[in-house]
Amino acid sequence: MFKHFIRLEWKSFFRSASFGTNVVLKVFMGLMALYFLSMFLIIGFGLYSILENSELNPLQTVNKFLIYYFIVDLIIRYFLQKMPVMNIRPLLTLPIKRNTIVHFSLGKTAISFFNVLHAFLFIPFSIRLIQNDFDVVHVMLWHLGIVGVIYMNNFINVLLNNKDSVFYSVLAVVVGCGVAQYYAIFDPTVYTAPFFNGLYTADYLVVIPVLAAAGAYYFAFNYFKSNLNLDEGLAKKSEVAKTENFNWLNQFGTLGTFLKNDIKLIKRNKRSRTTVILSVVFLFYGFLFFNNPHQPAVMGIFAGIFVSGGFLFTFGQFVPSWDSAYYQLMMSQNIQYKEYLSSKWWLVVFATIISTLLASFYLYFGWHTYLLIVVGAVYNIGVNSHLVLLGGAFVKTPIDLSTSKQAFGDKQAFNVKTMLIAIPKLLIPVLLYGLGKTIFNENIGLLLVVIAGVIGFALRGKVFNMIEKIYKTEKYATIAAYKQKN
């Protein structure tokens, strides 16, 4: 039966409307996977020597910080790891045991890249321990315990995936512990390090993470099995509808009608609300770059674009996918593409202006830092706002508005055309700023970026006409892709 499931997955991959997209994606993701695997492999072999040269005990030092390593792993899994989802509904009408369906779905996560990646770090590190006269049996038991914790994380993530409140509560506690340790208020590693050290020194402790992984699998299995029914677990959730008029937008005519729909969409749906949360997170992106002596000076404008353009990137990249549920109905009405796109444009422009105003706390770092954000906002309004709409014409990804998963993006949103369109969003302003700064001075570099934004804004009418033609060309391909449910 498992062989049959694998064959169905294979056919689904080749028969989907996004087959061409997936092929390009797989190649790109394969290269990225090779990069991360090689980095983990290098760290795995080099970590022992680095710690030893720093006059630290390699094993004890690693064990001290393993708790944070696994917590970060769980957080990354929560946001990026795909859940064990199959096209389950048709299978429930066939004589297939539910246990088989659930075991296969959970088994897919066991061979996930997020599990394999850790092997390229811990296997080389374990080899280095054995080469330096650590007991072979104890190293193997320690490694087995680490594998147990990794798979415990894997199945805990399956359980946490639909429980945002639990996840964010745990995240708040973890961040609090990290801050407390940084300021020497409380050190949680005092209590966790002895356990990981015990995996090496005490043979019996290895049973704990192994049983924990098995227990996490058991609970994940029961959770999915209990929800594997059409009338409850797989049924779409319905909520009481609330009427909101936003009459003040009526003065803008058809544009106001579209804006009202977008505002209601953002307020009422989980996935779209997540984009607002992410745009707030983007406001703090500048702390990684501003006044950081380890970053090239030209990266300041890069940070300025992200700080002011959080909503533009998270919401704008999925136009028109936000309307995928009723896109066919919209296309059967007397709706002008230009008016539809204008409403999306004004929405991201308003959000960019609001983000720029909210980012005024960067004045703490000086007027120049905030000027980078303002200049980035001008470029976002004049150029990037058009580019995200242009890229949307080639994104054929239906969005489930009831979920916030894949809030950072969707694999079907990636293709060669959207990748090429993404280059000017970030590369051109950095090049303009760097060119002006190198040849003349920093102010000229900022001026060049502003001029590019102003020119883009001045050509808005012609650019919109071009984008409208592309949307019309891609119209029927988009409708066909939105009809696919898996």
C-alpha cells in the first residue's frame, strides 16, 4: 500500500498545473540543500578543533547549548517544515485502513530534510570525538539520544502545527530564558546541560529521548487519526459572518469597492492577518544592519527597503492569489483589470507609508539611518510596488485563507519569471546607492535611489497598462491553476 501511495504522490507531482514551476523549484531547492548540507558537514568536522583551540571541553560545551539548538530547530520547523498532508478525502471512500494512511503521512516527515540535515552535523562531530579517544560506545549512545530528541521535535511540530497559541506561549518563555541568561539573571543551561552530559556518562539516560520520540509519534498518530474524518477533522470551519461597511471608502468609486474587499479580507482571515504581523516584524529588520560594523555600508539601503516594505513583500507577492477562492467569479464580471490592480497598489502604498512612520524609532540611531528607510520607502512606492504586481501575474498559487501556514511564501509562487522580477527589487537600489557613494558621496547614492523611485512613480500609467496586458494574457492559465485543490 505504501508503494501505491508513493506512486500517487509521483503522479500528482507530474500532473499538477505547476509542474514546470516545481521542476525549477526542485533544482533551486536542491542547490540550496547542498549548500546547507555542506555547511553543516564543515561545521561538524571543524567544531571539535575550534572548541579545543579555545581551551573548552568540546563535548561539554556542545551539551551546554544543545537546548537552544533544539529550540531553534523546533521554531524553524514550525514555520518552514511541510506537514504530512496528502489528498486524503478521496482515500477515505476506498478500502484503505486509516492506520496505513496516517503511518504513511507521518513517515514522510521522518525522512524530511529537516531531520537529515542534523546528521551532517552530529555524525562528523561524533567521529571527531571517537578520533580523540572518547569511548566509542558512550559516543554512540550520546548520538542515539540526540537522534531521539531530533525526532521528538519532528513529531512535536506535527502536534503544534495547528496550535498557534501554544507555540507562541512556548516561544515567549524561551526568549525570556535566553534574555535572562544573556543578562546573567538566570541560566537554564545549568539544568539542561547535565542531562545531555548524562547521555554520554550514564548509559540508561538514552532511554528517555528514545521513549520521548516514540511518545511524540504515538500522540501525533492518534491526533491525525482522530481528525481523519470528513464531517469534523477535514471539514472546513465556518464562522459567524459580520457585516462591515467602510462607507467612507465609497467616495473613491470602484477603487473604494476593491479596497473595502481587501480590508475585510485582511481582517477576517488568518492567513492575511499573518501578513500584517510579519510586516510589523519586518520593522525590526534594520537592527541586523544599521550601525553594524560587520556589514558593508551599502547594505543600509537594503535594510531600508525591507523595513518600509514588509507588507509590500508579504502581501503584494500573492496578488491575485488572495482572491483565488472567487477569482473565476470576478473574471466573469465587468471588472477592469486596471481598477483591480490599482486597489492593490494603493493598499501596499498606504502600508509602506505607515511602516515608514512607525519606523521613526530608528531616529535613535541618527537622522542618516532613518533617511535610509525613507529613501527605501520612495523606491518601494515608485518601483517595487509595480514589480510585486507584475510578479503576481505569474504566481498561480491558490491560497487557503483559513490558515496562516506558509505565511513566508509558497513553493508554487517561485518560478523563473518571478525570480527575475525579484532581482530589481533589491539589487538595483543597492547598486545605485553603491555607485553614487563610490564615485561621489553617500548623499548622491541616496539621491540616485530616490530618482529611480520618482521615475517609477511618474511612469505609473504606462507601467500599469503593460501589467494589465500581462494579466490578461495569463488570465486563463491562472484560472486553471486556481481550480486545482492539491
